[in-house]
Amino acid sequence: MKRSFTLIELIFAIIVISIAMMAIPPIFQMLASQTQESLKSEAILQSYRTILSVLTYAWDENSTSPDTNTSYILDVTNGDDELNRKGGSRFRTADFGQKVSRKFFENLTYASDILGPEGGDEDDMDDFNGRVEHITKEAGDILLDMNLSTKLFYISDKSYYSSSVINFTIATTPALASTNIKLIEVNATSTNGDLVILRAFSCNVGEARLESKELE
């Protein structure tokens, strides 16, 4: 005798199948979320790597003296007056005491007004402005495919540096001309749009040098 499904068994089977079908979309959503998180983690790692690489370079094309291979503070055209040379000297109003100093060049030497590659070399951080890296990587069953776009621009350095407490806000919009702060921005994007934007800044301070005599 051939056994057939009863109506109750059929209804029960339909309910079980329906519950199983309801669980499928969350599973796909979870997998998509995991893929997106993997992309974001990789984007953060690669963006961080790019920023650290840029920060190892000289602050500006004109920062390093070809004679002494020493980096000096540069003159700027749109910086805070408190950060300019003190009179006609090679020092700022506020320096680091009698033992360590950060100097300007002996003669007026300005930071580059236009940030970008100069002469095709890579000897300062400005040379990375406008660079785009394409990164493709296999991570298990996930294909990571992204672009890293690097931008550099001057930002406002305005503050009250003579105050005992300095309140400072790092801007994310370009200044009109050269200042004492450059912003490095790395934007990681995929085919689905923006993944992450990382920013860092670098200041026009030159190198710290020990002095064997009092500051001039």
C-alpha cells in the first residue's frame, strides 16, 4: 500500500520550508556585511601604509639644504605671523631653549606654492599629490579591488601661539597659499563607492639640531 502525505504533514512541510527560506536573506546579508568589513579593514591598512610612507619624505622640495643635507624651516606666504622669522633672524619667536634649535635658512627660502611632482623624482611628500594606486588582493574567497587616491594641500595654521593654552582645529579644506601645515588625505574607493578616508598632517618645523653655543 502506497503511503501519501496527509494534509497536516503537507502544511507542516510548507511551514518548515518557509522558515528556511526566511533565513536565507539574512545569511546573504551577513556574508555581504563580512565582505564589506574585509574591504574596509584592508582599505584602512593600505591607506595607513600610504600615509606613513608619505610622512617619511621631506616636508617640501626646498626643505633640505643641498650643502649640509639638513632640513630647515621654510618661509611661507599665508602662515600665521607668530610662526614667521623673529625679526631678521633664523628663529621663530618661540624656540626650544638654548640647547636645541630649529632654524630657517639664512636667506629667505619659501615653501612651494604648487604641490605635485617636480622633475619626476620622489624626494619630498608633495610628489605624492594626485597619485592613484590600484590594489587587487585575494582574501580567501573574497576579491579585494580598490583604488587609493592621495591628495596633499596646505591648511590654515591660524591660532594664538603666545597663549598658555593653544586651542587648534585641524581644517580639511585647502588654504589659499602656503602655510606651515600640510594635510595628507588618502581616499580608498571600490567599485561600490567610498570605503574610507584617512588624514594626517605634517608641519613646517625642520630638524632639531644641538647647538654648542647660545642661540643667535
